Amino acid sequence: MHLRPGMAVRLAALAVLLPPVLAAASAEAADSLLVHCRVFHDLDADGIEDTTEPGLASVRITNGEEIRTTDAEGRLDLTLDLDIYRFVTLTIPAGHWPTTPWYQRFVAGQAAPDTVIFGLKTFPATASDPIRWVHITDTQTQ
């Protein structure tokens, strides 16, 4: 059974109500993780979120299957299916540059943070840059 984002929660809820045969199917949900993301404007460019540094809205973040944008507070929740993709990746908007790592790797079966915080500083040199795109692919199969 292949689970899509959001299905894990529904299957886990159904497993409480339905026979044990379906409960076994929900065991696959163990490799799904809800990740809370926050993007902040790193005003002092130190890579540490201070209480006075606001969140950045409309910044794109991907889990490898979907690209979503942060809300007005710079927040976003993503479901990460560790059987399919193991990274939460920030798209760096024009006019900004990261002060923290621009991605977070997650490994199935290992403890991981459930919150990822991305810092961006103002960087005028990239304000009018053409689109730069990197495609990273791992062609290994399991």
C-alpha cells in the first residue's frame, strides 16, 4: 500500500475503529512525519531567530512532492513521507540569502526535529537575478 500525504493520519484513526487487519496497513504510516517550518527575516544575519525578527510570508518550501508557501507569520506544516523523500527544502526568494542551512534531511527510523527554522537575510545582489534552478536526484533504488 502506498500512502500519500495526509493518508497516514486518516489510516491511523481508522485503525482504532476497524479490525486488526487494517491496523497492520497503518503501520506503514510510521515513516510519515509532520514537519513544522518557519522562515524568518534574519535582520542581524546571525542565523539565530530573535524575538524581534518577523516571519516571512509567501516563501516556497517543498517536501519533494509538493511546493507550498508560508503564511503571513512565515509558518508552514508539511507531511514528509520518508519512504519517498527525505528532505524539507527552502526555495530562496530573490533579494534574500540564507543565514541557516536551506534544507533539512530526515532519515527513517532516526530521531529528528519536528520543527525546521530557516533564516533569510536581505541580499540586494540577488534581487534582479534570473531564475536559478538546481535539480538534485538520487537514482539509487532500495
